[in-house]
Amino acid sequence: MSHHRWVDMPSEQITDSIARRFITGDSITLGRFELKQGGVVPPHSHANEQISIVLSGVLRFRIDGRETVVKAGEVMQIPGNVAHEVEVLEDTLVVDVFSPVRQDWIDKTDTYFKR
């Protein structure tokens, strides 16, 4: 058993508008993103199933040519290997759950943010 506090986790400034903290367990990765309005997560895919929980703010997900606006209190589920992108419509706090573990985050090889 482990106890974590987000404030104690190192924050990574991925881009000017995206900051991330994350915790990795045996089979999942839990990420906490602070996103600024106007930010974009470029199109990408990964083998990991993703569940995004919007705690505050608004995001627009684009998946398979469809757009879905997800607001505070709502959840988006994305299967593994499905290309998606995200537009930040308002300053947003989102928690993402991934299975299996995001090894690319651990290895710092998740370069899709820099497109």
C-alpha cells in the first residue's frame, strides 16, 4: 500500500499549456493534467485503454472524425490503439487512468505532445 499527495508529485511542464503529474502502479498509470484554455493534445494513439475524468473545465475530444465535448463531472473512455486528440476549451483539471502502465511516460518517450 502507498499513500500519495499530488502536491508532492513532481510536475512536468509538457508544453506551455499542459502540465502533468503521474503515479504508476503495477498495472495502471494515473495522470493528473492541468490544461490551459487554447491548449491542444495533438492526434496520437497508444496501446493503453484510457479513461479521462474531467474534474473542472471543458475539453473537446476528436475521435474517428467525431467530436465530443466533455465537461466537469463527465468521463470519456477511449479504447487502446484508437487515434484521438484533445482541444482545451476552458482551463481544465483532468485525471486520466491508463491500463496497462504508460511505459512511454516513465521512459520519457511520449513525443506526440511536441508535434
